[in-house]
Amino acid sequence: MSTPTELRARADELESRVPPVTAGPRTDDERMWLEKAAALRNEADQLDAADRATEK
């Protein structure tokens, strides 16, 4: 299992592969990387929320 920080770092790495939108239409791979990055960020947010809930 990864920590929220590790998940966000992986999301940043995936997003860095995608050129700016002004470079033209997204390829299938670029869309996949952005979707995966969003899923990783969502997972990190869920882990953060779970950690906060157990601290109370």
C-alpha cells in the first residue's frame, strides 16, 4: 500500500508526460495517463480522509 504522498507523486509524474492542451488533441495514452492520475489523487484523498477519521 502506498502513502498519500507517494500516490500524489506518481500522479504528478503521469501528468508531466502530457503536453499542454495547446499542443493539439490528446492521444489515447495521454487521456489514460490523466485518468490514472485523477484516480491516484482520489485514492490519496480517501486515505487522508480515513486517517483523519481514525485520529478523532
